[in-house]
Amino acid sequence: MFDHERTELWKRTLGERAGDPAQAARAYLREQLRRTWRSAGQLGEQIRGAYPDLKSHGASRVDVLWQRVDLLLGPEFPLNPAEAFVLGSAFIIYDLGVGLAGLPGGEAGLRKTREWRDALATCIRRETDRAATPGEVSQPTPEYARLATEDSLQLLAAKNARRLGLMQWKGPGGEALHLLEDPALRQQFGEFIGELAYSHGLDVAELGRAFSARRIEAPAPAPADWTVDGLKLAAALRTADTLLVEERRRKLSRPTLVHDRLLYTTGEPFGRGEAEMFWACFEALRKIDRDLHDVDVLLSLSGRPRFQARGVVDADDAARLASHVKTQGWMPVDARVHVSDVPSLIAQIGGAQLYRKDPSVPLRELIQNAADAIRARRALAGLSPDWGSITVRVGRDSNGRWIEVADTGLGMTPRVLTRHLLDFGTSYWMTEDVRRDYPGLAASGFVPAGRFGIGFFSVFMWGDRLQIFSRPFQDQATHVLEFDNGLGAHPILRLAEPGEQLEEGGSRVRVWLSRERDWEQMLLDRSDQWDHWSESEERITFAELLGRIAPTLDVTLKLEDKSGQVQTVIEANDWQTLDATRLLRRIGNTARGINTALMEFLAPMVRPVLDANGQCIGRICIASGAMQRWAGLSVITAGGLRARYSREFTGTLLGSTDVATRDDAEPLALREDLARWATEQARLWERYQLSFEGYELHKRLDIGLAVLSCGGEPGGLPIGYRGGTPITLAMLQEFAGDRDEVTLVDGSERSVRKFTELVVVPCHEAGHTAAGRLLVHLPALMGVYISRAWGVALQDVVAGVEVSEKEWMPTDGRKRRTWVFRRPAVRLH
């Protein structure tokens, strides 16, 4: 006899009884379930052989599930033998675990599936916060491979649940074996048993929708009233799965039933060093309590009998719980942070407080979400890199001025609209649901720009009224989510009315502005965003605003005004080939005449920055610090959208950000990429002898230093002074040749001009960021040329550099960074 056959639930459903009018039918189901259990043992051995690294749950979990369901239902809950057979078979499939989904192909077959490749890409991204490289995908580490196997089997088990009850495999002699031996039972219940076994992953509301109408007649010779009620069984399995917590929390005893509540106790108390274990148990018991309550409501509202167990004793109060789940030497006080006004908190940290009241932020976030949806659809459908478009519309109606952003991307299902879109702090792209909804997307290399799950909430900075229209690209139906009073009221979800349906997949978000000044503020071209000493403000057009927000977008961006006129503001990836003057005008402060002239002056110097694979990751030129202060002509983008400005270069660089506000980013360009570009810039500036607005470009010291700070070769550009005269690196090398010691000093050369043995390198002339790099790397940068002059190894020169802060002129009143290079002793080899 199996252990579960000792439970009262077994005895009153499938057990033998005297004078039983349905004895034959009951005995038949009982024997078939025993055979299924024995077949499961054979199948388990095969699974362990195919997937030796999968975690084993042990052979007793079926018995535990029977015991827990027996406890939950109570002795009076109506469960007929056919229902007990189906529930017991589902327990067996549940116990076999996810390995069942990977047979018969085994791990070699599993690794060919989209699900496994998705799982591998997701695991690597989760651990490294970047997309997987081709090498990591083709030859994953054993740990990544193991995690991918577990994750993909979980997904395949849920996805292919229907067929798991119909499982067939080959026995030792090559014969065909089935988990359910009897063909009639297999045909009647096979698919349902598999679905039931993996229904524990559904929340209670989904459980109701999936199983409320599922009633299956038992095949002959079972009596006609042995109908299987799917909702009763699914509710029982879900709550039993939740109750398995005490198997993981070893200090918790098996629960007992006190009236209609489960009572948990401990054999020994939780000491002070086990406080976290206690709180983990507390949270687990709270979850059991919530699930029991939700299931009780579901059964009651559907007119089904209710379980006897409907909650957990003292799950709502840790101090009371400690009277039977005991602690020793400490008192459990639930002093966690509580948020009483969630909408208000979201409105603050997801809006103006986070984004510093910049009224253009909601537009940027909507464009980013739209671009991600289009990129995902491209990856899934194998579309071209320039496919898809975003259309921004502006207008006014009886509710006021509105702004709308529409895309031709994936679109959103009602579940995504109501759950993931409104899940503050969790991005849909980072959830497991993406892999279920869109197999192959993770493995395609798609990496979303949005990762924090807060950007959408910035739209409430504009106003409390908005509409979201969305149609998944695989479906025909368009759904509408409406907010009439912001986050303080419940939104409405409905089907789109005639005339509202989207013609193809995608989404459309329309927001009504509560304040007209937000519109006016967005269209002010504040030069003080780029130039701290100027406070002039002039208006720009809405099209210019879009160009500023998304200068390197890889999706076509259009603007449709209130008259219906459509203007293409950005073509997908056009920044790579756009005329340099037009590119700078897109980025910079075009309203000021001096900037327009400066753009035209610098445009011939703009050159692409290429990575090691020859991909364009920027188009920039070096400009002097003085010129750069005159205009906002430099931007680093993340996901094609403006992240921050820089005074180190002119043009645009692609970057990446891990900041939720996306107002900062690090360039993708590596030092060697910038070094190649900077060397080319030096050759160009050597030939560019013009002047601009009285600035003497023949001096060009700051340009030479900027080239040097990037690791480039400045060539004939000056990098410092000696005795008041500009010198190049070649001149420095010649100067060092017959000396055993060379001293470099940072700062202005005027006050130390009389020290002709000093070489002054005014690092600050190269701009703030470049100056920082120079101060850190100057020994290595200059050491290259000094070591050449001395004919020794670079590492020997750098190792002997003495760095100090020295006051060269007492009347100067400041200390200067000083580097002293000394000729190393010649080594004998």
C-alpha cells in the first residue's frame, strides 16, 4: 500500500468499502491510478538519466500532496472517485517535474528549441546586465546551461501541459508505454490532467477563468454522476502546492486544522541568528493565508462547496504567531516600511520628483516605449532594421490640448495593459511572461532600452486624463485602457468602439495636458541647459523638440499636426549619413545665430567613430572648450534618445545607461575606438588654420590635449608650453633626449614662464572630462614619447615617475600637480 492510500481522502473516494454499488468502477479507477504511479517510477528513472543535473523532489511528494489536500478539504467535502483519480494523476505528473516536458528528445533536443535559447539569453542578461555574445550562446558555461535547462523546461511544461497526460515512451524492450495505460481514460482525461498538473502557476483569478466551465464526464463503467469538476480540483492542487512550504521550512511542523484555520507550530524556537528564517516563514504563511482566502471566495462565488481550511492562524500578526511559531531571545516586531498612499508615492517618485519637472520627459518615455515595441517586433518577425514608425500627433479638443504617440510595434494584450504596464518598478521586458508570450525574442538579441518599469508613469506629469489603445500584432481586437482621474482612481478597460480600432498591431497613447505652460516650457530653447552663463530663451518648433529628444533613433519618427499634415522628423538611423550640419542643428541650439555659424564651421570636421567591428557608434569632432561653451552641440544618447550633453566633443555618441532617469549615459566607444578617431581629428585640425569669431585656432592647444587624452597621436598640434612657447610631442621628445630628468607641471604657464626647464601641460584647457583623464593617465601618455627619447621601455619610465603637488611661485598662492620623469638605469641583458 502506498502511503497516500492511508489518507481519509483516499479511503472515502477510491478505497474499498462494504456493500459498494459502484465497487467495480471504483476498483477499476483505483487500480489504474496505482499503475500510473508505477509507470511514473519508470519514467522518473528515464528523466534522471536524460537530465542528471535536474533537482529531484524525492519520491514522497505525491503522498504529501494527498495529505495536504485531505487536510484542506475536510471530511465532508464532496469529491467523487473519478475526481480523485484525475487529481491523483495530476499529482503524479506534478511530481515528475519539468523533466517530463523534455522527453523524448533529451537535453540535445532541448537545446535546439527556441525556449532553451531564450532561457540561456535571459540567464546571461540577468547575471551580466547585457546581451549574450555569440560565443556565450554557442558555448555556454555549465552553470548557464544548467539554468537554461531548468528555466526552459519549466516554460515548456506549462506551454505543453495538455500533452503531458498523454505521454508515451519506449520501455526496455522497445515497447510503447503510456503514463495512463487505459485508452478510454487517456482519451477522456489525458489532456485535462496535464493542464491541471501545471495550473498551480496561475493566480486565483486566472484559475477561475480557465476552469470554471470545465466539467468532464467519466467514461464507462463509471456511474453517470461521477462528473469531474475542473475548478474544484484546480483549487485543491493550487492550495496544496502553496502548503508545501513546510517541506522547505524545516522548523515548521505539519499543520493541523483548528476550526477553519491551519495551525503551524515549531518543534524548537528560532534563535536570534535565525531571525531571517522566521520572517521567511511568516511571509510564507501570509501567502498561504491569502491563497486560502482567495480560493474560498472563488469557490463561494461560483457556487461550489468550500474547503474546510480557509486561512492560517495568526498569519496577520507576527507577535501573535510567535506564541506557537516560537522565538528565543528576541521578539518579532513587524516594523517594515509601509506605504499607505501608493498612488501618491508613484506620482511623486515616478514623475516630477524623479525627472526634475522637465515637461519633455513624458514625451521621451513614450517614444522610448514605442521604439522598444517596434524593435521587438522586428526581432520576432525578422523585419529589416529600418522597419516600423512612430507617429507623434498634437491637437486640441473639448478636453484641452493633447499629445499622442502611436507605434506599429508588438501591441499589448489586456493582461499586459492591466498588469505589467501598471506594475511600478518592474518592466514587462524583464519578466518571464515575455518568454511565454513571445518565444524566440530573448534569443534574438533584442535588448530593450526600457528596463526599470517607471517611465510610463511620467505621463501623469502632464495630466490625469489619458487613453491607451493597443492591438497585439497577432490579433484582431483592439482594447482601450482609460484613466479619467490619474492614479487616484481605477482605470477602465474596454473593447475599442467602431472607429477606434487600430488598423494593424501596435499601440497609441493619448494624454491631455492639464497645464498649458507645460506645452510652452517644452518649446523653449533654453541655452542654459548647455551654457551655464547664458539665460536667454527662444522658442523652437515641436519638430525641433522631437529631434532634440531622439537624435539617433533607429525608428522613423513622424509628426502629425492638428491639420493632419505629416512631417518626417527622423528617418530610421539617418544620423549615420545625415549631412553633418543638419545633424548638429538637430542636436544643438539652433535659435542663436552664433550657433548656426559655429555648426557650419565645425561640420567639415565631424567624423564617424567606429568600433572594432567597423560599426558606427558616433559622429563627432573635437572642438575647443571655448567653442563648446557657446552651444549645446554634443549629446550622448541611450536607445537613440538624448541622455546627457558633453562639453568634450561636438556631435553625438551612442551610449548606454543604468540610471532610471536616463539623464546620464556612458559612451559605447572604447578607448581604442576613440584613439583611432582622435588621431584622425589631429590630422584634420593640423590643416584647419582658420579662425572663428576672433578665437585664434592656430594656437589649438586644447585640441591637441583633447586628442592626447583620448589616446590619439596629436602630431603637429601643441600639447603644452616651455618658456612661453607652444611645443608638440615631437619637440618634447627632442627636449628630453639629452636630459636625465623631465618635469611636467599642470596649470597656466604665465606665472612659471621663467622656468625654462619646465614643460607646462595645462590639462584644464582640454575640457573638464578630458582634463580628468589627462591628470590620471598623463604619465603613461607622455611616457610613450619620453621613453622613445631615452631608448628604454615604457614601463621602466612610468614606474619611476614622481607625482606631487608643488608651489612653484610663492606669489602665485597655489600648488600645481607636478610629474618628474627620471631616466632609468640601463639594464644589462
